[in-house]
Amino acid sequence: MLYPPPEPFDVGRCQTHRQNAIDMLEFEHERIPNRIGLLTAWLPRLAIAIVFVGVGSSKFRDPMWVRLFDRIGFGQWFRYLTGAMQIAGGLLTLVPPLSLVGIAMLACTMIGAVIVWFAFGLGLAAIVPGALLALLVVAGVAEYNRSRGN
């Protein structure tokens, strides 16, 4: 006899191999990060940070803001405070546990901007801060739901 006789078919061993293969596939699936979730979390944060750090830093160097805050009548200290809040809020959005705090700070500055524009009878000028406020509210709700695991 040239070949050994075949071993009897072991169903249990076959199922064990099958289960091991399934377990390996599930393990590989768990190791692959969810890139869509990562993008939906970080792209809004990054966009908010870029916009508000840019706008906040311009409050320290652009003469247009000096004239505008003179017209408002609160003084230049308020321009510095607003710029610092916008820079800090923008940077806080990049720190996941503090991103809601940053979004709330930025929303406060946008609420103030909308109120000021309406108080001066320039409701059309309130469109930009109003739109930014709406985007901040959407981002804040999404961040809140993400932090709660929803």
C-alpha cells in the first residue's frame, strides 16, 4: 500500500477551523479604524478652528476691527477679549474632551455679534455671524451626541 488510509471525517475539527477563520476576520475588522467616523468628527473641528483662530487673530492686527469696536462703544479691551475668546475657542475645538466648551465659547461670540449688528440697525450684516452660529449649533449637537455615544 502506497498511501495511508484516509482519516475519518471529523465534523468538530472542521467547525473549529471555520470558527477560527471567522474569529480572525472579526479581529481584523475591529482593528481597522472607522475612517468615516474619524472624518465626521475631525473635519468640522478643524474647519471651526481654522475659521475662528483666523478671525480672532485678525482682531489683534486689522485696523477694520479697531474702527468697528470704536463704533460699538465698548472700547478696545472688548476687541481683545473677543479675539482671545475666538482663538481660545477655536483651539479648544481641537481637544476632543473640551470641544464642546470651545464651541460654546464661539457661539457666545456669534450671539453677541448678531445682537450688535441688529442693535445698530444693520440686520443684513448679521447674516454672516448668524450663519456661523447656526453651523456652531449643528457642530455642537453632533459633538454632544458623539460624546454621549449616540
